Amino acid sequence: MVMLKKYGISIALSCLIGAASVYASANPAQEEFDSAVATYNKNDFAGAYKKFNDLYELKSDDPVVNFYLGRCATELKLYDQALLAFERVLTVDPTHVRSRVEMARVYMEEGSYDSAEVELNNALEYKLPDNVKAQVTALLKSINDSRKKNHLSGAFIGGFGLDTNVRNAPDFVPTVLTATTPGAKFDYSINETAVVNHTYDISKNLKWQNNVIVYGQQFRQAIDANILYMSLGSGLQYIAPSYTIAITPTVESLKYGQATDANGQSGVDALGGLLGKLTTMDRMQDMMKGVGINEKFNTNITQTVSLEQVLGVKKQFFNSSAAAGMSADVLNASLGLKKDLGDSRNIGATVLWSKNMALQEYSVRNKITNYYTKGVGLNYSTPVKSYFDLSLNTMLVKQDYQDNTRADLQKSFGFSLSRPIGKDMLLGASFNRIWNGSTADDLTVIPPIQMPYQKTTFGVSLTKAF
């Protein structure tokens, strides 16, 4: 449906530019018309709909007013009114191809693909600009794809990264958290991600979704921090006109660390050895397995503001002796808002919360296994002319541990750049700076015990979607 909206907006804009100029020279209600067009161009479709409806009361057979009225009704999901407006245009001018294309859009939004196909095929009978013809052809292809029961999509991502402090690792890594070796550890890594999504259409609104995620990261020297993570989810998704909700049971697995590579080396050899670690994942520790269920809800609050809410619960079982006592029940929730600023720009905010509860009594580990996490994040995305897309993000996360024995605070800032390079391929680059603080440090002894909690990461990646 994203592709549909993209093509629909493109067609509509190209059509409306010409329509506006014709109306401006022919209609005496110039001031009212200009005001309605200005409101439309601000994406205030509710306000524009009211103004064009007032103009319609004055001149009900005007094709330009009816065309704008239909466009506003489409954006407001008033599909019956939209179809009536476009039909009035065609009554006056049966050759008005633009209205046929917009009617097809409405039919597609309603799931009436046969009717949409008829209108698009009728549109192709007329002489169209090459770009509009290509978009109509793409919409016809989208209709054919929509008739299929099974849909497969996904992406493969390969990347190379630099990390100024590998020791500043995720909290589920006990060997790193309990390390006492001072000083930051610089290293570089390669990483791979595979994402596969399958959807089966049970009915118009109900779908069954399956998804698989595999992520691997291999360091050149710090091979004890290598990661192989796998996740499988399968569940129902319901798509209503105003919201989407999905319930997805999941299973996950984590392998962590690698004592030696295939040659018994520590990993300090050249880049060839780094690539060779892709074939030695069987030497990694079987660290954690988990099972859970997630609920995800999306809706549009207004025409430009969307909301996403996630709630999940899972059990994590840590298998390694080094992680004894870290098995836990995990509850997590998040709430995000995103504001569309127009011109492909948007700004968003996310609030997150989670609770980690140890499954077994193990006094030493329980002190770092029972904790609450609270966080807030901001994100801003914008295109930079026609060169690339820029995304800025910042996050503040706090963890409070059992009986107030410890508190951690993480602040982070980063940005990423991305640029399409050919069909279905994306080149990306990222920078992140992370500051961590913890009351676990003992600054009273001589010399003070304080782990190096700061880090900077750089990365480049290539994504191939399918």
C-alpha cells in the first residue's frame, strides 16, 4: 500500500498543477479558489474539503472543483464522496483520464481490484505522458500482486563497522559486564542481517504473517564478543480502515563469544581471518533461548500524526554456566508518535519501559538480573536535496536494579545517511556516540575501579531488498 500511495500522490500532483491553472483563468471566485488550493497544498485536507465543498455549492458542474473535492475526500478516506466527485467530472468530460486514475486509487483502497483494473485499463486507452503511463502500469501490477494469497519480501544487509570500545557491550553479556580488565578495547567487525517476511491473505482484512531475522557480528580480535542472533515470529494481523493490530508469538536464540577460530588463533590475523569467522559460528557459546508473544498496534491520529504501540512478554533462558541466574521473565512496552512534516520529512518520539525478573534465586546474579528500564528517544528524518536521506536520533535510557543496589544511565546520539543505488539497493553509513554511567563503579578504592563506559561506532552497509 506504500507503493500505491506513492504512485497515487505523484499522479495527483501532476494532474492538479494543470487543473489549478485552468480554473484560475476561468472561475470568477478566484479568491476562494486560491484559498482552497493553498489549504490543500498544506496537507490540511479537512479544511480544503470544506472550502471546495462550498465552491461546489456555487458551481456543482465545475470539473476542477470536483476533482479537488474528490482528492480531498480520498485523503480523508471518504471514499463514497470521492467516487461521486470523480464521476461528476467524467459526466462533464468522459475523456478526463486523471479522474479515472483517481477512481482506480479509491477502488484499490477499498479492495475493489476488479473495478480499479477497469478504470486503469480505460485510462491506458488514451494518450498519456510517459511518466503517468508508467505509474498506471505499476498500479496494474500492484493489483495483480494484491490478488495473490502469498506474499514474500525481505532484505539482505551486509556491513563493516568500527567500535572504539567493544567492552561496552549489551547487558545480556555477562562475561563483558563482569570483566575487570581496565581500558577500552578498539576493534572492527563485519555484520550480516537477513530478514524474510511471508504473508498469507486469509481474507480482505485478516492475514497470517511469518518473519525470520538472522543477525551476525564477527570481530577481528575481540572474538569473545561475536554474536549470532536468530528470531522467528508467526501470528495474525488484522488491517482495519483506521488501524492495524498484530499478535505474534516468537522464539529466539543467541550464540555469543568464540574462544578460538578454526586455526586455534585468537583472531588477530588479517582481514581474511575476519571473513573466515563466518564459517566458524559453530564454535560459539549457546548463550540464550527465549519464547514470547508480542502485540503491535498502529493507527493514524490525524492526517499527519501516526501512533505505534507495542507490548510484549517473554521468557529468556540463559544456558551458559557463565550466565547462571540470569534467566528471566521480561515485560516490555513502547509508545511512539510520528509527525509527517511534508516533503518526505518527519519527526518522532518514543517512550519505552521494561521489567526484568529473575526466574530463579541466585543471590549474586539476581542483583543484576532484576531491574526496570525506562527510556525516551527522538528521531528526525529529512532528505538532503537529491543526494541522500539523513536521520538524526538521540536516546536516554535508565536502568534501576533490585533494592536500589545499582543504577545505570545511557545517553546516545547518532545519525545515519542512506542513498538508493539502483533498483532495490540502498547504501548506508552511520555514526553513534554512547555515554554510559553506573553506580556499580567503586571509586573509593585505590586505584578506583571504573570500567570504560564510553564508545563511538562507525559503520557502512549495503542493503538488497526483494
